[in-house]
Amino acid sequence: MHYVGEERVEVIVVDNGAMEDNGAFFRKVFPSVVYLRSEKNLGFAGGNNLGVRHAKGEYLLFLNNDTEITGGFIQTLCDELDRNPDMGLLSPLILYYENKRKVQYAGYTPMNYLTGRNRGIGAMDDDDGQYDGITTETGYCHGAAMMCRRSELAKVGLMEEHFFLYYEELDWSEKFRRAGLKIGFTGKAKIYHKESMSVGKESPLKTYFMVRNRWLFIRRNAIWPIAMAFSCYYLLVAMPVLMVRHLAKGRFDLMGATWRGVKWNIGHSTTSRDLGIKLRDV
């Protein structure tokens, strides 16, 4: 255990898809760290679930390895959960590390289940203190930083590992909501995220999982008439438009990844653990 102020904090590092054991390095830098190595890449959800299974704390903070926390961050999140017992999952204000005045996340709008779209609140706005002191219900938490109570996981469950990459935290937020708990955002705590502010280069890997998991998310969380309507929209409108865009750019690799994402949903149930893909192939 490590002490932050008067609070004991257990730090768990999940080395996901590690080709070698880096435990000695981490323990040299941080002697009390709990180092967990998985030779297999378990994905975002699987890596977090591995950490949960070894955690002993009352509050569980999920934090990306490319983030930098600010003073009082952990205690503030704990305090906000204490003040809001009906709030099950909570994310802080997320600012870009390369420009600490630019907002990446200040909450999400609800999902439009007919189009599978929502938007980030405050994205790319300047942080002028407009979120300071605010704790409110929001559509979804952000996977880069979120906290929950360990006691509520028995009825909520862990993250769904078959998403592997993208949409896991949105699906988990829905699981908390179905358990009767609210999803929260607070501007009282903030982190800096070392994610590029510019849109990264499209890759077959990203395209595959974004296409696959957008549909999978709707199939899992919308009532069946809405899920059917979305499926028609996705197959007859969204996918053809996406294919034409890839074709216009000469990105046949992205066209293939898009088709594989569609094909996975046609051939798999919403609870399948089979990723249906070899990462090296995309």
C-alpha cells in the first residue's frame, strides 16, 4: 500500500500483452506496486478486469497509462462518490496534456440508438473554469479515467471483454445504469491525457473495431425493435457511405476491415467471447 495524504492507495500495474516480465523495473521505481503481467493481449476490458480481480480497495480507479493526475485527484473522486450514493461510475474533467487548456472530455450526451451516435461535451473548448465545482449526471464515462465502488460490481459485473477495443466503457456505463445507478462527471478533479489532439491516421485495426463495436453496442443495449432499425440503417446507409469514403481515398485495406467488422456481427452473438480476428491480420 502507498499513502496519498492519510489515505492508503493500492497501485496495480497491468502489463497487458507483455513479451517480457517488467516487474523488477516497476518495483524498483515503486516498491509497493502490484505488478500483473499478461503475455496475451487481453484488450482494454480484459486488462482492467485482471486488475479488478487482484484489487482490495473499496474504491476502484481505472486510469490509462498515458495520463497525468493532479493534486487531490483520488480523494476528490472518492468524496464525490460519497456525496452521490446513487452515482455508480464517475469520470473527471479530461484535458489534453499537450495543451492543458483544451478540453477532451466533460461528459457525453446520450446515445442515439437509431444512428449509434453521440457526442462529447466540451470537446476542444478552452478550459476557463466553466466546469470547476460541477458534479452532474452524464451519458457515459470516459475510459481514460473512471472510478466506481467495489461493492457494486457484484450486481453490475465486470467490463465485457469481447469488445476488446472501443465502446467498452460505454457498454459498462449502460450496465451500471441498468443496475439503477447513475453515470457521473465531475469538474472538481482533472487529469491530463497524452492523447494527440489531432485525428490520428486511420488504421485497419481501429476501423475494424469501431465498425464492429458500434453495431455490437447497439445490439447489446437497445430494445430489439430499435436494434433492428439501427441494423437496417447501418447496413443500407452508414456502411455504404463509409465504403465509398474509403474507396475515394484508395484505402482498400480499410474497406476490408469495415467488411470484417460487419461480418463479425452477422456471425456472432452479443455475448460471444470469440474476437473473430487475428490482430496481425489487420
